[in-house]
Amino acid sequence: MKDTLASPLLLSDLINRNSSRLTAADTRLLDVMIRDPIRAAMENGTDVSSRAGVHPASAVRLARRLGFKGYPEFRAFLQSSLRDGGNDFESSAARMAARLVRAEEGGLLASILDSEISALERLRASISDADIRAFAESLRDCRRRIYIIGRGHSSALSSLIALRLVRSGYDAVDIGSSMHQLPEVLHGLSKDDVLWILAFRNSPSIVREVRHVAAARGVRTLALTDSAARIEPPPDHQIVVSRGEPGESQSLVVPMTVANAVILDLAVIDDGRSLQSLACFRSFRAGLHD
């Protein structure tokens, strides 16, 4: 292709730029690609043409009209759009396909491990001990109850955080596990509580609603998010992490590492409360098996 591969163009840009040159067969091909761009990025030109019901060579002709030397180069462009997170492919399925494209040469497991290691290295450089301590101090100083909320992928982490805080001797509730009681929970929020929000990729409407109620009640709010999520109004303390570059595995290990660090730091500063509670719980659990 003449210059497109060096430019940050999207498929939609290429279509608009060359619209006057496109034929009926091109339109049918593009319709198939746009409806399933992930599959288009993984298939060869013959397969795409077959799905569009046009001549096998039509995909090659389309690629050339869009400025590529042939369909393999066009397919590389589509794959690059997947890897780089272009708006042509904004869906969870597209993100998974992007990871598959990245893994084609080096192997799937190796690709995931490389992605996780890279994300953890970025975490080392972006989060300080002071950030961890601010969270831990807020939890230690909570005078009543700690509420944790996460939806989607973050819900598993919110459940784990609540479990660990309870074992450490704190009154903690995972809001996501009792959504049917959400009105009662929100009605009972007070300035003596602490709210810990987990939000990855976006801030779901229910999380935004909980945050607004917490702000109105003067509840100290912590937020652990990735760079794509926005919390309004801004929380009292926020840790923003990168869970992976576009096309990489979006790590849950990274936010879990931060949560683990906060809970460990809490044990450092709460005058033995966590350690005593954990020892007591261990003895109690052992007694259940006698």
C-alpha cells in the first residue's frame, strides 16, 4: 500500500476516501467485513468472497481499490487495527481476536505470560507505596463498615477483597453479591463508612449511582480503576493501573496485586488487628474439622 500502513487510518477512513471507486461487489464484501470484522481479519480473500457471494478474486480487487498491493496486505491492515485497538473493532470479541492475532507466532500461553509480565512491570513504575498506604489508612480508620463494589470482571475481585477484609477483622460487605438489597444498602450509607470501587474499562451505571449516593452522604471513597474508567465525582483516593496495551491480555493480576498490597499494608499499620483476627479465624476453622 502506498502510505496507509504508516498512517493511523481506520477501515471507515479507507472506505470514505475511495467511495467513488467502489463497485457493487465491493459493497457486498465490505458489508460482510463490517458485520464481522474479526472474522474478516482472520480469513483469506477467497473465504471472505465466498461469504459475500462474489467472485473469489473480488477481495483482491477490493484491496487494490483501497490502496493495498493485494489481499494479504489488506488482511495485515485489519489485523493491525485489531492489535492497536482501532474503533473499527471496539468489542470484547474484537479484543480477544486481537490477542489471538498477537499469539499466532509465539504461542498463546507465551503471549499471555508476556502480556501479564509487561503489565506488572508498568505497575511497578506507576504506583507508589504512598498510594497503597492511603488506601490502607482509609480502611484502618473506617469507623463502621467497608463496602466494596465491582461489576463485570471486577466483581470476582470485589468478592475476594471483602472475604479477606472480613478474615482480617473488618466489617466488609461485597455489594455486588447482594444487589437485591442495594436500596437498603444505599439508604444506610453514612459518613462513618468507606466505599471501595473497582471499575475496569468503564464505570457501569450502578457504580455511578452508588458513587453519587456515597458522595451525598460524605462516605470516604476509594477507587481502583484502569485508565479507561472514569469515576465522578472524583473519589478521595484513586489508583489507576494499566491492565495491558491494546491487543494484549487485559490483566486481572494487576489490580489483584494492588488489592493484595493494600491488605498486606493494612496488616502493617493496624496494631495487630489483622494478624490477631487471622489467627483466631484459623483456629476456629480448624475446630470445625475436629
